[in-house]
Amino acid sequence: MKKNDRTDLCSIARAIDKIGDHWSLLILRDLGQGLTYFDEFQKNLLIAPGVLSKRLSTLVSEGLVRKELYQDNPPRARYVLTKAGEDFLPVLAMIMVWGNEHSSPSGLDTQLVDKSTLKKISPIVVDAKTKEPIEFSKLTFAGGPANSAAKIKVLTERNMPLAAVN
Amino acid sequence: MKKNDRTDLCSIARAIDKIGDHWSLLILRDLGQGLTYFDEFQKNLLIAPGVLSKRLSTLVSEGLVRKELYQDNPPRARYVLTKAGEDFLPVLAMIMVWGNEHSSPSGLDTQLVDKSTLKKISPIVVDAKTKEPIEFSKLTFAGGPANSAAKIKVLTERNMPLAAVN
DNA sequence: CGGGATCCACCTGGATACTG
DNA sequence: CAGTATCCAGGTGGATCCCG
């Protein structure tokens, strides 16, 4: 896929262009579990060091990960999630839910738990206002105030709403 | 990445192996918006036909999409989401939320709206029981009843919980 | 309209070795 | 420990043409 091609059209496409890579998603998952050192990622993911290095620096430059040098000589670093990185964890949580439902033939092997109580958390997506579970069959993605000219063209051709009403 | 490598370890990794591809995610997004014909995807995504064909059949074989022949001669088909495919829309919704927050430099151009009222929906992830927003900093991913031997090894080495408590 | 078949350039990951 | 450097194979996407 040619990067930066449709990045002006849709925040979903932009987000996918930024983090929609297998390795990046798995690294973010591990960061969310508290892994911090280059070596830990490499051992856990069985990823080639060069690839890991590139993925980490991409995540850093995209603002999802912060690299902290905790020692100068020799240089040692740890990686932690930024706010933007933490904000991505709900996506991973819903991926987990989908995987548990539709891609776990031998049973449940991944759960979200409270660190201190170890109680299980079951994430669901609701509307912020009503707290009602969202029925996706009744919804659609629309444009917004900042529609680009190209997006307005696409939406109009497809007879889709240009923005939400109040 | 070698496919089917760590697929026995974690439902997140399995899910990502199944649908964590740029094109597949964008196709699912379009399906969620009601696009149905090969041609529509191709025009909207500017994707090479061969690639689109492969992605669609992968999605079909993975059970997220159903291919319906609505005409025999010449053969014509439409593509629609299955239950598993619809269940993936919450993931896309949270990707949209992240993109709107962290990857929309020129403003809001993608929103989730009710098809009939055009009112805006704001998706958030909450715990199914308490309906409280999830604080991801307090959580971690744990194992589950169906942990494989390999996963038990990893969790133990990292001193992580093997499963949730009740 | 709904794709299948080809061809090719390139990119990317894997493996391995090495270094401060 | 924390990467960088190198090399290589092959997979993948884009482009194009074609067909019922």
C-alpha cells in the first residue's frame, strides 16, 4: 500500500497507517503488559532485532512510546507507553474480545484482569452518553466538520451524510 | 512474520494474524458502511483487483464475510458481513476514536452516527458488569483456563497470573 | 460488471554477526 | 544489554490485460 495515499480521508485509515502493523500491535500489547526492555520484546516476540529496532523507533516518532535512557555508559534504554499509547489499549482490548469469541478454538487463554485483585474485566463498547451497548447494524461512519474536498466528493457520490446532526 | 507461529499463545495475536492487515481492515470498514460490490471496494480503496480478490476470499474463508451470488449468468456476487464480521466493528470504532484523538491534525472528519437520526454516537469501552470506564493502567492481560504449555511457560517466567480469579 | 492471470520491481523480514 | 550492520530470499503489491 502506498503510504499517505488516503490519509486525508478518514481517521480510521490514518490510524491504521500509523499502527496497523502486526509487529507494532504486538509490541503495544506487550508494553501494556509492562514489558520495557528491548531484550524482553525480542525474546517474547521472537522478532529479528533489526525489525524490532525499526518498529520501536517508529512507535516513538509517532508518539505512542517514550524512550527513556536510564543509564549513559553504556547507554541503556527502556520503553514505556505515552498517553497516546495508553489510549490505544481499548483497541487491543476489543481485539482480544473478538479473538476470544471468534478465534479461540481450544478455549480461553487471554483475559483482561485487574492487576491487584486479579478479577476479570469484560470490556464492551457503549455510547458515552446513554451507556447503552452499541448496535452497529444501526450505525454508519459519516464525515465531520473537517471533511476534505476529496472526502466530500466520496461521501456525496455514495449518498452518505457529510456530518452528524446535533 | 511467519504465520501461525505464536497463534497458540494469545487471542490478540491470533486475531491480528487473521485480520491485522491494512487492506482487510479498510475492507471491513467499508463493509460496515454498506458497500457490497467488488467494484465499489476497488474504486473506494484504489486497490489492485488481484489484491482485493485475495483479501476478500481470505475474509470469506475466515468467516467474517459472506459471498452471495445474486445472479448466475453472468455470475454476480455481493459481499456482506457475517456475525463474526459485525462483531469486529467495535474494534474499528475504537480505532476511529483513537484516530480522532491522536491522528486528526486538521480536525474531525470521521464520526459514528445513527443511520436514521444522524445523531452522533461516542463509543467508549466499559466493564460489562459495572459499566464503569476501564482504567487500563490498573489492568493487565492474563492467561486463561485453556493456556497452552508454551503460554504457561511464558507467563510463569514473567511472573504473570495464569488466569483470573472469581 | 466481477473478477482471474501475469509480470515485475521492490521492499521487508529473517538470520546472523558484531560492537560498546 | 541494546542495539547496528549486512546479506539474501521471497513475498507482495501495483499495473496491466483479459475474459464471460
